[in-house]
Amino acid sequence: MSDDDLILTKTEGTCLTVTINRPQKANSLTPEMLVALSGIFQDAAHSDQLRAVIITGAGERVFCAGADLNTLYAETDGPDLWQEMAQALHAIPVMTLAAINGPCMGGGLTLALGCDIRFCVPQSRFSYPVLKNNVMPGQYDVDRLQGLVGPGRAAAILLGGNTISAQDAFAWGLADYLVENDALEAACLDLCATALEASGVHLKALKAMLGRNER
């Protein structure tokens, strides 16, 4: 599989679906994939056509396992590719949704937290093993996580290394919707329906207002 096949995009009308397509490696992300995602998100941010962006993982086993551990500790003097990708996602001025179709770990949670709305399925689970892997999360992720689940539960995830079930994620507010696997795509599109038909100017203004309340 070439690098170009590892991130798939599909535009239908005013909706862009971005699929992490590395299921044989738990949809883990390499530096090249991070660069590709950054470019896709930057293009989305400058599109006059799009009204919604949905991010999901290929296959039925996992949403995204975060960084490919073979590249996690690679020495680099270049830019922080994770930060660039996350910033590009945050900058998308239209509706963004994470369709979490399985476990969401590490950098996978960076993708999920960067979206406006998170859907998950019963088999999903959430973890952010930064302490175990001796890496630092982005400050946005920490602030966003605390804002969604509270400081104690955020500490349990980050400092305690807790893995959270889909049911607890939904109860805590980390996931906004809990749906069955075969209903995930339809549920996302149903919630997008109003945005997909809306004025881009109006939609972007409303999203900007919501952004002012983020931690």
C-alpha cells in the first residue's frame, strides 16, 4: 500500500469524509500520514464548498491507535508534525465530527478531541498513554479533555493511565453520542444535515462563537 492510500478522502456534496486507512497496523499514524492529514485539513479550511468534515478509521477493529510506535521516538530537528496536524484540524471553520468506530488511543484521541462532536460505538475505548510512552500531549488536548470530563477524570486518564469504556466516555461527556456500529455513518450524516445545507458564512460565524467557549 502506497503512502497515498493510507489516508482516504471522499467528498459527497458539501461533506468531506477522511478515513485513516491502515487497519493492518491499527490505523496508527506515521509522520508521512501526519503530513498528509495536515494538508487535507488545511485544504478543508480554505474550501468554500465544504460544510462538514467527518474523520473515521478503516476496518471494524480500531479508530486510531495513535502514533506508529516505530516512529514515536524518532529524532527530528524539523517541525512538530503532531502539533501542525492538530492545529490544522482546529482551524477548520466548519462542522467537524469524529466517527469513532473502535478503540481511540493516544494520538487518536488528539483527532477526536480536535473535532466539534464525537460519535462512538459500544466497542470503542479511550486511552492516552503518554506517561507510559514517555511523551507529552499537546496542551490543547489536556485543556480540552479537562473541559469535557473534569480535572479528576482527566488526571485518571493522563496520570493514572486509565482506559475508558465507550459507556463511561458517553456518560462523562468525552463522547457525545453512543450508537451501534451499523448506525454510525448514518448518525453522523443525520446530524450534519442542517449544516450541509447551510450558508457557509453563517455556519462559520456560529462555529467561531462556539470556539470562544473552549478552554
